Amino acid sequence: MKKRFLVFAALIFVLLVASCAPAANSTQSPSGNTGGSSGEPAACATDTYGCAKISAGQTIKIGMGAPMTGGDASFGIDISQGGRIAVTDAGDLNGFKFELIAEDDSGTAEGGAAVANKLVADPTVVAIAGHIYSGATAAAIPIYEKAGLPMLSPSATNPPLTQMGSKVFNRIAFTDAIQGQFAAKYLYNTLGIRKLAAMHDGSDYGKGLAEIVRDTFTSLGGEVVSFSAITPKETDYTAPLAAVAATKPEALYFGGYTQEGAILANQMKQTGLE
């Protein structure tokens, strides 16, 4: 069989956030019914997390954590723009306007935690549209869990995120268990690949996805001749690509994002993989 070298860069699907209704917080219009001397709705006294306190003239804020700068900024910018369209389409709620607060978490666990801590400190933030990357999301979940802020991620696909027992995390994207299995089956059944190399960027998303592809491809009867990680944000991957080339794969699968995927694809020819 003629060798065919392919790079499959696993990308996040950009989905518009249609709505994000707060599950644990409530907002009362200035003229609404209240209970008790505090002026708060009666439900606030029995709700586990209490109520968001939003005064007349303030907005109901929906937070978002996403990479807004750097090489992966296109993901955060695109998704936040979709969120702002959804906010505009939603109109008012009892006289209050919605506002999307998109914060830059760089797509990292450290950034995810920092953004989460910032958003939970704002009492007018009632829900989170995000986070966008799986690693940042995993770090942010415990913080929102403690504060009682519901989350709805449009793109965090790492399977364990919905296996942590979180009461606040939800997502609308498929998981990598589906994405990875489909890719492996396509490689093996449709393209006829029998020797596969897999690379990943070391992130929760990229590594987890590459592992699913590896395991599924092996279960189908294929051979994974190389499984390796690269360091994100670098500009020269010829050394790891040369190591992969030495294993003589028929195809290369990459679990990660477009910034590194584009560099790998462009440098394959230099290492005999194309």
C-alpha cells in the first residue's frame, strides 16, 4: 500500500451560546414581590446559595473564560462574539439587561482558576458560559462549584469533566470519546491505515484525545508505532517529527490545536513524513 501521511488536527467546534439560565441564583425586578424585611424574594432564604443582588441600572452578567490573546485567540474571540449575539437576542429580563464578561484565561489551568476567582467575586455574575478549553475548565469547576455558579461550556470536550460529580458543570459539545473513536475508525476502516503515529500537546484535551485514538485504533487491529508529546507554543518541531518518521508510520494523528498543528504540518516534509 502506498504510504499516505496525514495530519488530523483535532479542533474545537465553535458553537454559539444560545442561552445560559442561572440555576442557583435569582434576580428580582425592582417592582417584584419580596418576602421579609430585607426586601429579598422569599426564595432567597431557602436557596442553598442565596440570590444574586442586582440593583436597578445594573446588568445581569454572564461570565466567560477563554483564550482571548495569543496564538489560540481565534477560539475565544469567535465564541465570545457568538455569546454577545445571544445576549443581544435574549433582550431584557424583568427590566434588566444581560452582559457577557469575557475574560482571558489563556486556555490554561492557571488562567482558568484566576478567571474563575475573579468572576465569583462579582455578585452580579450569575452564570458562566465556558470555559472554552478543557484544562482551564477543569481548574475552574471547583471554584464555581463552591460559589454555586452554573456553567455551560460550548467546547470543553474532555470526557472526565462530566464524570467529576459536579453540580454546576454542563456542556453542549460532544466529548472526545466520540471524536476520538470516529477518527480512529476513519483512519483504520476508510483510509486503510495499519501503522499509526500519534502526537499530542500535553494538554487535558490534546493528550486525552490522542489516547482515545490510540486505544481505539489498537482495538481495531492497528498498530500505534509512536505516541509522543510536543511542547506547545514552539516554532520548530523537526526533532520530534524526525523521531516519529523513524518508526515509519502510514499516518500521523495530532491531538491539539491549530497553532501547533499548522507548524507540524508544514515541517513534515522536512523530516520525510510527506
